[in-house]
Amino acid sequence: MLSALAKNPQVVISGHGHLFFEDLRDLLPYRGIEIANLLISIADHATSSGNAKFLQFRGTELVDIAVTLQHLRTPVRERGLDLFERLLSARVHEAR
């Protein structure tokens, strides 16, 4: 399911994801790489579609997950850093 959402990130963005990110946290660390790939896909889609506010409104949750991913082993650690960099680029306040 996570990989299907990563291929269709607009589903998460259009669904507003109120509790979605909290539920993702519950899957860590076991699904770390899938979660990282999904969130990177969401961040890329939100930024390219002019929907960066989606990321900004969920900054606390996204930064928390990105930092948690960075505490896991390689290659998840690197993907967590990639996510964090995308959040910085999208001007997510909590990433500063």
C-alpha cells in the first residue's frame, strides 16, 4: 500500500492526511524505507504542483518523521536526510 501511495502522492495530498502521518510513525522502524520513499514522493509532488502549503501545514509531523528516519540504518538514514532537505526547500518552518 505504501508503494502504491508513493506512485500516486496526490491521493494523500487530496485526502488532507489528518491522522495519516501519525499512523505512519507507528510503522517505524519496520517500514522505514517505504515511508521515506512515500514522503519524498509526497514532498516532490506537493512542491511541483504548487501545493507546498500542504507540507507547511504538516511540518511538525514531517520533520519528526524525517529526523526519526535519520536515526535508522543506511539506506533509510540517507532517505531521511533527502526528505529533510526537501522540507527545507519547501520552506517548512519546523525544518529550520
